[in-house]
Amino acid sequence: MSRIRHVRGSRLATAGVAATAATLLATALSPGAGAADRPTRAAAVENAARALAGHAAELGLTAAQDTEVRDVVVDPDGSQHVRYDRTYRQLPVLGGDFVVHLAPDGSYRGADRATRAPIALDGVTPALSAPEAADRAANALRATRLGETLKRLTAKSRLVVDALHGTPRLAWRTDAAALDAQGNPVARTVLTDARTGARIDAWDALETATGDGRSLYGGTVPLATTPADSAYQLKDPTRGNTYTGDAANRTDLCFLGTICITRAPATVFTDADNHWGDGTATDRASAAVDAQYGTDVTWDYFRDVHKRNGIAGDGKGSYNRVHYGTRYNNAFWDDSCFCMTYGDGDGNLLGPLVSLDVAGHEMSHGVTSKTAALTYSGESGGLNEATSDIFGTLVEFHAGNAADPGDWLIGEKIVRPGFGRSALRYMDEPSKDGVSADCWTEGAADLDVHYSSGIGNHFAYLLAEGSGARTVGGTAHDSPTCDGTSVRGIGRGKLGAIWYRALTVYMTSSTDYAGARTATLNAARDLYGAGSAEHTAVEAAWSAVNVD
């Protein structure tokens, strides 16, 4: 896999948040506090619109720009956080996103911006044509496949303003996609300077993790289904009508909402007696049970713990496709279909990629896309992957399933003897996989996002469990620190609360590890108070992985 270069921008900091915010929020977190007077989403949007009008210069807004609300968070004490995307002369601005923070009375407190560079271009007419940008992206995809013949290669370019990589400039964002020799999808997004033709950045276009019914991995699990004539559909009406379908070992070419040529089917599983699967791969419904169960538990985790109503926060369900491709050693979340897709594995390295932590990982990519939208490249890409590993792990613990007890390994259920190790990733000591980073270094931005995620994973483990040897979920863990210190954990629940608030309130598309430190410290201050044991633990855990 080719190395990805991400130009590091300025470190993010919270602007103008009042010192009393921590006290206000910490004291208001009792159930139902101020619920009757809490602003609605619509009121928060109206308040934010007034703030935009009054603070346009501070936010870098000009007459050539427009904004669109992406997400709204209203705290129990009535504080409001409204996240925006930005356009410039009707072109999307990559890195133009920002979060406006408002007091309970709707007054402006400050903002977090992905970039502080002025967004003003001489013009929006490219010197490089769209077909030329598409050709370059297609060649870039070919280059990642080491001479492999690709079939049905397609590339589509869209003109954007790139504010992620230094001074804002006109760029082509090109999504290139194809089928490999086995008929499985490969895709890459390439960012090209629309004036000079120089490549700015490139990243994998699929966010991946390398992934009553009788399941393959979780034993017999409860399922909510939908009656249909004289049978039942594997569709859950209690969780937004989330359903699981059979992809019939077919593949598709439909990525990022821009390239839609074919899509593998998702024929909803049906059953006559409402007892699904037999716990073996021979019965195609067994993998479907795992996928549906993983969706259910992930939905429940975000609802029960973070009060989030579905992946997008709108109560609408996603869907799963199982049995995708041929011997496909992957699973991925795709925003364009709002769905999870699972391969069956090759049987030598990996089995079907429908384990609970993989399901939680993939659906958490959807949460990230609807909140901070961390760019899938450089350090922000590592944070994107770490976010999915963190929440996938917390989902596994939340399930409390004795057949798959919670631990800090990713994908331990799906690896086979030929894989050469016991899990896809190890959060207590990421380098045990031979490729992931335990500690931040200047070269972290150059690593593949699945390897630089180790820094965030290591931080999360230390914050929750602490350093040293211990047994968790029946599995031995031992987490050394990068600076030789001893770290005391504050528990998984507090880790989840801090990371979720940082993701939904403070992180932006360009957040790097230094910015993540700031975001999580802000979150810990809001939830537990400045100088609290939790706030101090966040500082210590980041220092223990060399993020200072």
C-alpha cells in the first residue's frame, strides 16, 4: 500500500470558550436538568445564524461564501454547538467546516475552525480540465495496485476549494474506482491542484477495517424482526428499520455518492419460523445474524450511552450487505448508501468479517462522517480509524456477550491460523501487529491511517485501563508508555464520554493528534471540570504516547 502524505496544518485550539463553561456543564449533567427550558435544535440553529451574522469576520465568512448546518448538539444545561460546512462561490470547501459554540441563552461563546486561512481565490476557472484530473487519478489508483489489471475503472472529478493543505486553492477532487482481478472493489480519492496539476493528497476511498439467531461468533442472540406475509424479514422496526441483505457474492461500483454504475444486491433475508441461522458458515443466514446483531448493539450503545438516535442522529436505520465479493478479506462503511458491507474472508487469513467489534467499527465511521468528518488521510485519518476502533471496542464491552467478551483486541474472532497473529489490531500495545505506531513521531502523518491509528488507540487504552499488565475480558493485556511513566485509568465509560464529546463538539475535518489532545482536554473540562482527576488523566495519557 502506498504511503500517504498529509501536510500538517496549525494546531487547533478552542477559541473564546468562557471559563465558566466547565462548571455550568458539570453541574447540569444530572438527568433531566433543565429539560423543559432546553433550546430545541431549531432554536439552536437560529441562534447560530445570528452568531454567524455578528461574527462573520472572526469566522472568515465573506459574501462569496455560504454555509450549511451539518450537526447540532444541545447540552443538558442548554449550551449549543452547531457544526457547519462551507462553500465558496458554490464550490465545497474541504477544511472549511467549523463549530459555533453558544451559551444557554444563545449568546456567542466562540468557535472551532478546521482552518483559519482566509478563503479568497482569484477565480474558480481551472487550468486543468476535469478529464485530465480524472486520468491522473485513474493512474494513481493503478499505481497502488502494483501492476494488477483493473477492470471497469472509472474516475469522476468535482471542482472544490482545498483549505486543508495550507493556503486555500482551487482543486479537483477525483473519486477513482475499479474492480480488481477477483472482482472486488478498489477505490482512491485524489486531490489535484486545478491550476498546476500537482497532486495535493490521496487516500483510500473506502473506510475499512482489516472487518432469536445462531451467529458465527456471538452464540444465540435476540433479534427484532418484521412480519411479512407468512414469513419474517431480518429488518428491525425498533431501530430505524435497519436490515440485513444477501449480496449474493456480487460486487459493485458505487462510491462516495459520485460514481454509481452498479450496486450489489441487498436482498433482505427472510425466514419462515423466525429462528435464523445455524451458527455455521454453511447457512448463509448465520453471517447475517452476526451483522444484524452488531448493528443492533451498536445502535443501542450510542443510544444508551450517548443519547444518539441512530448513526446520523435522525432515527433512520442503515443496512448491511453480507456475502459480498469472492473471498473478500474486508468490510467497509459507505456513506453513499449509508450501509455496511461484509466480505466472507478467504478462509485462510480471515473468516467472515461480521464480528461484533468490526460491526461497531464500521458503523462508527458513519457517526464520524456525520459529525467531525475527519479527513481520511494523514493524522486526521489515523484519528478517524482510531475513533472507529475505540467505539467498536466500547460496543463490544456494552454488549456484555459471554460468547464474545469485551477486550482491547480488534477482530480477534475473525482471524485464522494463516494470519500469523491473534487479532487485526492490539489497542494496549499497537506495535504488536508489527506495523502500527505506539507513539507519536514527526512521521505519523506519513503512515497508512490504519497504522497511525495506533497512537489514538494506545491513548484510549491507557486512559481507560492504565499502564501495566492486567487481564481484561479473559485476555491478557500489557500497555507500556512511551515516556516511561505510569498512567492510572479512569474507566471505559469516561473514555467514551470524553471521546464522543470531543468528536461531536470540538474536532473538525483537519484535527491532528495535537488537536485531538486539545479537543479531549476541552471535553474532559466540560464534563468533569478543569483540574479534575479526569482532566489530569487525559493530559497524562496523551503525554504517555508522546502527544504534548
